[in-house]
Amino acid sequence: MFSADLPYDQSYFIENIIDPAHVPISHDGIMGSRKDAQALELEVIESNIQGIKGRWRRTRTPNTPWISLDFIAPNLILYKFGNEQQGKFGGIALYSIPLGKNRCRILIRNYSNTISL
């Protein structure tokens, strides 16, 4: 569980979080590596006023399981991943709260049914 106050607008936070391609570049050395930057295969499964359901995976390893992404408007983002054959799963839930102009608070929760996913 993690929370932080950020010096930018909630819409900016959401836009970046629902774009998985930004991680290797923007978080190089922290959550990713620039050498892992690549095109992603993306699918929008559903899109309506309540949010977006989609999935993505890297193009260099096209046989890996999909990572699902749900954006539940106005401020909840869920990533889910796993290996069904091995019975392993995990994910991250991100919730944002606007605090004022150019400020938001984020709440993040990681989860899994195994330590080594």
C-alpha cells in the first residue's frame, strides 16, 4: 500500500497510468529500463461513459499472457496479470483524488497470490 501527493492534475496522472508504453522510458532505472521500450499490442475490449476495458502485451514476446487494464471513471485504474496454467495472478489498483489545481493524491495497492510472479 502506498500513497503520495503529486504536483500535477488528476487527469495528467490518469492519462499516464493508462499508457503502459511510458513505463520503460519515464521510469528508467526505477520501474523499468529504456532497453525494454518497444511497441505494444493493444486491444480495447469495451469503451463507454463508465470507463475503458482493455488489454496489452509486449510485441517482442507475443506469446506471453495479456495484461488487462480497466479504467473505471472517474478515477480508478486496475491492472491485472497472471499465468492461468500456473495459477498465479497479481495486479495493481490505483486510485486518484483531486486536491486542487495541479494537485492530486494517489493511493496504490499491489496484490498477488504468490511472492515470485
